[in-house]
Amino acid sequence: MTPEPDMLVDSDESVSWKCWVAPGSLQFWCCLAPGLRFMTYCETTPKKAEHIACGAGYRSDFIFLKMHAPPTGLPYVIYYTVLAVVAIPANLVAIVILSRGRCGLSRCITRYLVSMAVTDLLVIITAVIINRLSGMYFPGSFLSITPVCSVSNVLTFAARVSSVWLTVSFTFDRFVAICCQNFKAKYCTERTAAVVVGTICTLGCLTNIPFYFIHEPIYVVDNVPWYCRIKDIRYTSPVWTAFDWFDSILTPCLPFLLILLLNALTVRYILAASRARRRLRVQSNGDTQSDPQMESRKKSIVLLFTISGSFILLWMTYVIQFLRVRIVNDYNFRSFNDPRFILQETGNMLQLLSSCTNTFIYAAIQSKFREELKKAVQYQFNLVSRLFISRKERPFTCFVCGKEYTCSSTLLIHQWVHTGEKPFTCSMCGKGFTQFSYLQSHKRVHK
């Protein structure tokens, strides 16, 4: 439990942290937000802790810890909570429906869409639930221990990289299917899609493993390291500098540019091909009706442009902020009210929103996906309604076995089982039945 503060040591309202000396110990507590306190140790007596808290090294640690923690404030809490509540079931629904293969899509496309939904689900779990909501609702939990924090960061980066590059691979697959007819039969297959998905996910994990070794604890309490701080070598080592540039190009710069380029080339090809075929039809028979080849590709084209367009729009703020920080070399924020931080967090919020939009895109443009979704909702509703039918809705009870029924006629038919009565008799052989439908089926034997 956090001890009651004894003496106010230091404070800074601009970053909302205060420090108190813990009574009778060589510790002081730092309150980084209302109801959120963190403890560290003093190297000297509590009386001199005042100078240590204000001295070199400690204040920067406290400010870093403040900025390392999830952003506080009601808008952030509401946004990330709603995002998690909506995104997790949305991606689960997409995974289940697409995996059934009843949406009228090729197996190649289905492979990509299912894998994208899986990685989007992992992004929500790692980036939203573990890295943000856990700090908002459960500050100082075991997830804040340095090794756990490092692993969660690696998982977040790996899921994000995999999700982004799977979107690129899907865009490239549709580009080949639409614009490269000679190459389509070899590339646009289920086997190729499986290889591409497996390769992207494997490389996404491997390329982010180094991030586990770049963190160190902010402080240690009872030999337990807490929170993650980037080591100084990250900014001084040429190797880490090269890796940082490689990672920056890998995500998000290159995927963003590739998706823009592939969509631009696809649009250019579609427009050129449409004009050429229109001229040929007009010259041959004056036919000005719609292009049947374009109609056959319509679903694939609409699916490509909606997914790619959504990705570009939702990632644009993040990419702009990312490039601004890299060019200006400005990484520091004084508080969560700093406009630079608000711009950065807005980019993060929109980027994470892209991990739940695909399901709504499928529901909007794919009629068979809507049908499967409707069936799933109806099945769940019927299942719940059956589980919660009350006794009052089954007022007719069998006095022999106690079974309950909603209407008296059904109960009467059931009671014939106990009495042995068979009111429906075959006129040809005299065999009796408890239900008229059974008699009708039996009469076919005599025909």
C-alpha cells in the first residue's frame, strides 16, 4: 500500500507529478497522476531527499515515467475502451465468417483477409489492451515490470508490422489479379497466399526482437525492475542508428508509399483498359453497354480500393507526425496538453482504428458476408432466447414425466406416448400412429 505523504519534496504542475518522502524510510513516492503513485529509493536520508528529487537525473526520470505511462484524461479512456470493445468482437466475427468460405471470395483472397483480421486482433490486444488500457485501469500492475513491458512492446511492434505488410501483400495480390493477367495464374493462388502470409508474420516477429534488448528499468524496488526506459546506447551506437532507420523505412514509410503506388497503377490500368475496350466495342457494333469484363472484376476492385483507401486515410496523420519528428528531431513533450503530443496521440488513435474497420467494410460491400453475419446474429439470438424462456411461457406440464410445453395440443400429442393411444390408423393394414404425418409417410409403403 502507498504510505501517506509526510513531506512534499518536489512538484511540477506542468507535468502533473509530485514527490513525497515516505515516513521513516529512505524512499519517496511520486504521484504522476491523480491516484497514481510510483515509489523509488533515496541514496541518502529522507531529509536530503528534497535535494535529490530536485537534482540531476531524478526529475528527468520522473518526467520520462510520466510520458511513458498511458495518456490520462477521459477522452483517451473512453476512446480506447470503446475501440477495444468494438474491435475485438468485430475481428473475431470476420475471422469466423471468412474462414467458413461462404462469402463468394476466392481462397487466395480469403487467406489474406483472415490473416489481416488475426493480426488486427493481435494489434488491439497488445497495443490497446496491454499497453494502454492496463495502465489506465490497473497502473503499477505486473505488466509494468521491465521484462514484461519489453515483451509487450516487441509483440505490439510485431503485430503492427505484420498487419501493415499483410495489407500491402493483399494490395499487391489484387494489383496482379487486375493488371497482370499473364502472371495471375501463377501468383494469385491459395498456396502462394499461405507462403506470403507465413513469411510476413515470421519476418515481422524476427525484425522486432532487438527491441527487447533496448530497454532498461526506470527504477528497481526489492530487486524487481519496473517500467521501460530506452538505453542511452540507442542514441549513440551506429548499429542502433542504422537499425532505427531500417525500422522506420520498414514501417510505416515503405508500406504507405507502396499502397499509394499500387493503387495509382491499378487505377491507371483500369482507366486505360476501359477506354480501349470501349473503343473496340463501338467500332465493332456500336455497342455502348457496360463492360462485362469490368463487371466481373467489380467486387475485387471495390474491395481493394476500400481497404487500401481506409488504410491510407487512417495512417496519414501518423505518417505525417512520424516524418515531422524525424525531420525536426523533436521527441520531447512537456505534458499531455502539449500540441505536439496531441498530434502524435491522434495519429496513434487513428492508426489503431484501422485495426477494426475492415469488418465493417466487408459488411458494407460484400452481400454474402452480410448474409452470413445475419445468420450468425440470428443463431445467437435464437440460442439466447431458448436459454431464457421462463416457466410462465411453458404453462402446460405433463403429469407423468413433468415435461413442459407452450401449447395444449403439443402436450396432448406427447401424452399419447404414455397412454399408448394411436388415433391415426392405416385403412389398409390397421397400423396406428400418434401423429398424422407419420401415417402419411407410412401410406407410401402400400403404393
